[in-house]
Amino acid sequence: MPKANNAVASKARRKRILKKAKGFWGSRGNILTVVKHAVDKAEQYAYRDRRVKKRTFRSLWIMRINAAARLNGTTYSKLVNAMLKKSLEIDRKALAEIAVKDPAAFTQIVKAVIE
């Protein structure tokens, strides 16, 4: 008596894994045993980097604010400290956006905070 293998589900499973490896280089994209490891690792990196992305963007915003602050004769740390003392709460993302898109408004914020 032949053994049933459920070929439909097996093929669907292989297809799903191979689809995730689309564009992978060499055997990492077409040999199932290699693809499984490559896809597992790719998913680990994706999971990790979704968290790292938040740190990276915060770092970028701080760099932009610091650059704009230095053009206005102060530094990032002095500006943020002065904003805390004045209870002016603008998050870093918004402040960086103002610094890039509207330097005149950023200058007004710096002048209002640092006298």
C-alpha cells in the first residue's frame, strides 16, 4: 500500500519558503536546504533591524538638530537643555524636520529658548 505524502501541502510549503528567498544570490535562492537557512537568517536580521531602525533615525535627527544649532551659535546639548528648562517640548523628529525644511523657524526657536 503506498504511503500518502500530502504533496499539495509539501509543495505549498516549499513554494512559500522559496518565495521568501526571491533575489537571493546563487544556491541561497534555489536549493531548498540552503534556502531554509538563508531565509531563517534573513528573518532574524529583519526582526533585529526593525528595532535598530528606531535608534538609527533618532541618531539622524540628533545630527541634523546639532548641525542646525551650530549654525545658530549653540550646540545640540545646550539647546535641548535650554528647551527642558523653558518647558518647550518639541520632539526630536519634529525639531529635525523644522531644522531642515524651515531654517528661519528653527532660528526663532533657538532665539526663544536661549537668551
